[in-house]
Amino acid sequence: MTGRTYAEGETLHQPTARARRPRASGARSGISGAAALISAAALVVSAVPAHAATPPPPGPGEVLPGRDTATPTLVEGIREPVKATQSAADAARGHLADKAGRYRIANPGRDLRPLQSTAVGGSETVRFQQQHRGVDVLGGQYVVRMENKNGKRVVTGTSGKYFTGLKADTTPAIDEALAVERAVDATVAQLGAKRPGRNDGGEDGSAPRLTGTDRGLVVLPRGPGVLTRHVTVRGSDPATGEPVLHEVYVDAQAGYPVLQYSGIRTFTGPGQVSGSGSPAAADASQGPGEEPGVRGSGVKLDGRTVELDLVRDEARKEYVMRDGSRMQDSSKNVLATWDARGMSVGDTQGTWPSGIREFGSAGPNFGKEATEAGAVDAHWAAGKVYDYYKKVHGRNSLDGRGMTINSLVGVVGFGGTPYVNAFWDGTKMVYGGGDAEFRPLSAGLDVVGHEMTHGVVENTANLVYAGQSGALDEAIADYFGNAIKTDAYGVPMDSPDSGLLGDTLCRTKTPRACAIRDLNDGRTTSKSFLGVAFATDSGGVHLNSTIFSGALWDIRKDLDRTLADRIVYKALTEYMTPLDGFTEARAAVIAAAKDLKATDKDLRSVERAFSAHGIVPGWELATGVDSDQLLGRVNTTGSAVGAGGGWWAASKSDEVGAEPYSVWAGRLDGTGEKKLISPNDGRYHVNPATDGKTVVWQAYGRRSVTILARPLAGGPVKTLWSSRRGANEVRVEGDVVVLETAPSPSRRHVAYMRLSDPTRTPVQVSEEPGFTTGFPSISHGRIAYAKFSRGSRVRTYATEVFDLATGKRTPMPQLGTPAGIGGTAINGSSVFWLAEEDQATNRAAVRRANLDGTGVVDISPASGPGALPAYDLSASEDAVTVTAGLPGGRNSNEALTKLWQLSADGTYRGRVSCNRGEQLSAAATGGKQVVWIDATTGYSDLVTRTRPAGNCG
């Protein structure tokens, strides 16, 4: 359909909606949502011509066909000699070229760029990066495994993803500046999507701004391919101070962010817990004033005295936590532990903070200060993890080439608040200083092993940290972190506590009550897998990880533990590639077990462990829902849903999510044919709203974002308004279109225009100096919106109603002094909004008032056991629908956003749906019916219910 445009006066095309392949999601406003790209392939789906999808011709060994590609995903059990050549990479490419009938890689010499060659004993592994017309393909990696004896090489197997259907043009139409601007805007919007209306700004300097860096062109392997500009956005969340590192892929033709996820590999996930100026200094060679190999000691936080490898720094007249004894070249590479106490976590992520020094002591025996900071634990544990990988797997540091291992200890949150987390940022480990209950995060050997293993993963399979591939990254980090801990402390594998992670972190709680995760939790794909958007936990990387790590842990309980570790390590380093999902990783582990000559009994145990956790081919199809589907598998990123007047409106891509999005509409009762509303002109048509007569939406193009409108009954598409950045919210009622303009990420203004006005000039509902407005809703000729001050550290928040007929603005009285406000909804008699009393609790009141401002009451409390972690709401004449988590919820499903329905007087509150996955972009319609995007099935579908489901027991 791409390239077809509507002429003036052309009638609506009304095809029957086609079946779609996975890709999906949406959220309430503009690009604030993120895609729930949670299919088996984790991030992308590719399609090839029908003839290319046929299995390759039979041959020796086992050949597993790829998904939506002609290149097999796994070839094992072969022994095929290759021609004599000087390099392993040339030999591997020669094999792929000689076996073109099997691999269907047309030109390996041109399209496969060598990434890494490793040799262990007589085995060689070569990783290649796929390129399409000279541009890297996201996740396109192919691995060739060989034996090399006396200069003669034999190929023993291959695995990975090579996408054979790519045809995309690689000439970009947008420049780097626009891509960076839209990537930063998308990140700001996603960060603010799940908190009530706090000021997005940083205009007063209270929080660092986000910055984007263009990383070049990348092809997303969807269908014929989508050319994107890859932008990395760094900084701190303006509201929370949490570190931000988002990988954003912006369509290089239209400028729309088609993929976004967080790249920070943290230890904890949602709902799981409440000197030198540059890195070069950490790698500094030993000077003449340093004594190599000094042995000291310190006391860990558990009270145990341990030995520490140090050096004497004569310039400082101190012994410092710098260990060069383990590295092959200690003049360059060391294990170093740095004092980052009081340093904001945002200042340590992705950069080297100025002014920090390695922990030091006047004598070689470190005292209480180093213990309480977590430095002793961090330094000791880093050595233990290094030794494990060296002794068990022959790996020299995280990159396999002896890189320096830097640990920063004692960081705090924004404004000096406690930071209870840890992460690997691609170059170093950063450990939070803990709080009144949690010790410094370096106090857990499993935590240190987990974060350092992220470094190993990044330097091997480089699993994309989103969706299933990100859950695999977390699962493998958990597995090795816990394996190192249980072996070091002599924990029996059959102990019910053997699978606990983070259980040593608490000061008062028991290990089981303290643990962040449990690899013995018994979770399965059919009962436990959670479909979520990428804005939540990067698509469930922590929420779903124990399904796979639990299977690996069962393998370690059934097999010799060292053999199990070697199997998982071999699967990671020699088989897995960046976009592997659970099914591909299962095949990799089984193949690695065969390579290591596991017995038939052990192989059966491996297969049984995966099957027990539901990790079998086709497992994604087994999830049920209690909702009715209106539009299946909406392959879109960050587009909202509209509903009104008996109709819904939503955006949708093509079967593989490769085509720019189109707006569709249909009847809420599911009858009749669905209507294609928008032109297919290469722009991304998103965030539709409808009142049952007109559909209004946004179109993202290479130069601007345009507001368009079209009658449901047919007629030409009208251009209403255009700007460089566009709008975050669009609403329509009769002749009036309401929108939230965004001249910058930190400034918003609610405005309206009339369809009958030929100038269609937006008119702001309020121009009060020093205030910004947002979160609009419209009903019966009245616009409700939130208002908050900017440019001051002391924020003031309000809710107002603007009467279009009289021009009168009516402020709504507040109960107390809100700490955040937003998410308005209005009907013919009442106005509703969200109000926070304490930002630290992440709870918000659902507040109601009469249209004249009288009768203010909380129909859902801001605090206490019934308070909802709410961030959005929508109202009909009969009920209010709130998007929120579960109050007091501790398990992973309860951490997700669900839909709640409340009566206008607050006497009734119940769940809209009991679906297990994330529920997003709710639009209340007539009566008690609600339309939303649901991710339970592993895809994102537009669904509805006509009555609430109750308490979901």
C-alpha cells in the first residue's frame, strides 16, 4: 500500500482487516508509549518471498530452518573440510559460499563483516555481522564453528540469523539533527508516560538534560527492511534522576521512532525493591613508586575477613584497591575499586565521573569505612568472578582479552536519595550505596557476578537488551552470578534457597524475604510469561527472566555443576546471537551439550528442564485472554487508541511491521468492515482520536508533524496544523479539535482549533505566564487540563476547566498541596484528575469535582493500602477507567499496568480485565465499555470489554 495517496473527495477504502504478524503496542499520548515487541524473535520479524521460505535441501547433520528467512538458524553434526586459508574468517566465509544451496547467503564476502574470531584449544568460532548494501542489520549475526588441527580446518556447525529478504533502500531522507531531536523527544515522552503530570522540564537546571548521539544507519530486519538512524540518548530522568541510556531507532525516511528500549543492564527490575578524571586513569601503568602484588585484607559486610590484592601508591602514601596480579599485562589492565560515595548515579552511567579515586588505606588492612561503603565486598567479589571465568572457562576478563575491570561503589540517587540497584553500563560496574534496609549492592557476590556477566554477554552473543533476548541476557547473568555464589559458599544445589539472588543484601529481613529473584520459583511460559511494552522493564527483561534461568538452574541441579556451566557458557559464546528468543536459546543449549559429549541421560535432563518451564517450539500461542479482539497484532510503536460515538480508531502497520503506519477505524460492537482512514504516503499516521463522526490524527514526516482529519462517512483528508515537533495529545468533539503542543520537550501548551475555521489557528486555553498546560480532555463543549508552573524549584499544580461557549476558566480546588498532577477526564457532569501527594510513593489519588468546582472528593485515595499507582484515566458518562498497577503488588504480574474501573462516586472499584499482560492506552466509550491495547498474548492487540471483570481473585 505504500505510495498510494488519496485524492480530494475520494471515498473511503473498506477492505477486510488482514491477519498480521507480531509487533505492537501503544500508549496514551503521542510517542510516550513503547512497542510491546515481545514475539519469539524478541525484537524483529522478517519476511522473505514464498520460494525462499522453503527448507534448505537435506544434507549431513541436523539443519533447523530459520524463521522468516531462508538461512538455517542452526546447523550441527557436520564435519566438512574447508579450503586452506590464512584466516579463520576467510575459511568460514568460504564454507558459507561453497554451501550456498544450504545457507542461501548470496555473497558472504560482501555481506558478512567479521566481528570476532576466538580460538580455544583446537576449536575456532567466527562471528559475522550481516550488512545490507553496506549498512549493518540489527541482530543479523551468523556464527561458524570449526576445528583446526595442524592447519587443516573442518566446519562442525553454524548458527544465527541472516535475513535473506532485505531489499530496503539505504539512502536516508532525514538528517542526523532531526533523528536526534525526535529520539530525545521520544525518550522524554516514554520516561513521563507512567507518572502523573510532574514537570517534564529541567528548565531551572534541577536535572541534567538528555542528549542524543547519532550512531549511524542500521537496517531493522522487518520484511524488506526498515532503514533507521540509530540514536543513543543519555542523561538523567528529569523527574527521578535515574540514569537514562535509551537506544532509539528512527525511521530514516519519515523520522518516526520505530523502536526504543533502555540499554542499562540493572540488577533489579520493576516492583522488585522498593582523583582521576577519566577511565584511562583506571588503566594507568604501575609507576616506580608502586609495589606490585601487595596482599592486604578487609572485612566484608557479612563479618568475614577476606584477603585483598592491592598496590602501594607512593604518591598517595596509601595502599589502594588496584589488583594487577590476575591480569596477563598488569602494566595496562587491573581490577580496580573506586570510591563513588555521594556521586549521583546519573553522573556515573556511560561516562567517567571526575574526581573519584580508588579506595585507599594507610595500611594494607582496610577498616570499617571501606567495609560499610561496600568496597571490600566489591573488590573481593570482582576477583572471585574473574577467577571463575578464568579457571572454569579459560576466559581472560570480561572481553576475553584482559580488559580492566572497574567497580564504582557507593553511588546515590538524584538529590542524594538512596540508590538500591546496580548496573553494567558497557565499560564498568556501578553499585548503589543501599538504604536503611538494603546494604550496598556490592555486598552480594551474586550481584557482582550478575553485573560482570553482563559484560561477558555483551562481548559474546551481545543479546539485545529488550524483549525475550533481553530476558535471556538477564537469565544468563542470574545463572552465572548464582553459580559463582553457591560454589564459593558451598550451598548445596538441592537446597530450596540455592536459587535465591540478592538474599544477602538485607540488614534485617530473612534471606528469602530479602531475595530479589528466585531461580527455583517454578515459573513457566504458559502460566507466567508477561507480555509488556518496551517502556516497561525493556519489554520484560527482568519480569520474564526466571522462566529461562529457572530451566538452566534445573539443568545445574540435574547434571554435574561444572558440566552445566560449561554447556551454558558454550551456548552463549559459540551459538547465541543478538536477537535469540527462548526457543532459539533452548536449541543452542542442547546443541552445546551435544558438543561437550553429554550422555544421553544428561541430554534428556536438559530437554526435560526446558519442557518443564514451557520452553518448547510454539509456546507463544498458548496464552488465553478474557477480552474481545477488535484488531489483531497492531504492529506499531507508540501510538494511542481513540474511541467515541460507537467507533474505535487505531494505527496499524503491515503484516511484518515494516510499512509506515496507517489509521484504521471500526465499530465498537465488532460489526461491519474496518475502514482505512489515512493516506499511505510514506508518513507514520499515529495517535488517532474519534467522536464517531470524525477521525483526527498525527502524521510524522521527514520535515514536520501534521495534524490531519477526515470524516468517518468519507471525504477528503484535511490538513489542520503542522509543526516540527507535533503534539502529544489530540482529541476531537464535533467541530473542536484539542491538542497539546510541544514546542520543546519541557514545555507544553493545551490549545484548540475549529474544523470550520479556515485558518485553523490553535488557541491556547491559558496563557498565564510561568505556567505550562497538558493532559487535555473534552466533553460537552468543555476542556479539562492540568496546569503546572515551570522555571522554579517550587512547583505548583492545578486543574482547570475551560468552557468553549463562554471562555470562562474554572479552577478545581485541591485537597492539600499536590506533588504532581495530570491525567484529566471529563463528562457531562464531572471532571476527574490524578493528584500525587508524595512523589516517592508513586501513588496517585483519583479526584473528582463538579464542573463548577464544588464537591471535590477522592474516589480513590492517594495513600494507604488501596492507593493506586495510577498514571492515566478516561471517563464515560457512567464510569472512570484508570490505568494503574496493583496496590501493594509484589509479584511480577502485579507490577504491570492494569485497567481499573470506578463509579463516579467511588462506591465501586474493580478490574476491567483479568488478562495477565500489560494493558495500555485505555479509551472509555459509552456505558462501561473500554477499548485498550493488550499485550498478554505476546503480541499487542486492540481489544475491548463491555463490562468490568471484578476483583480477578
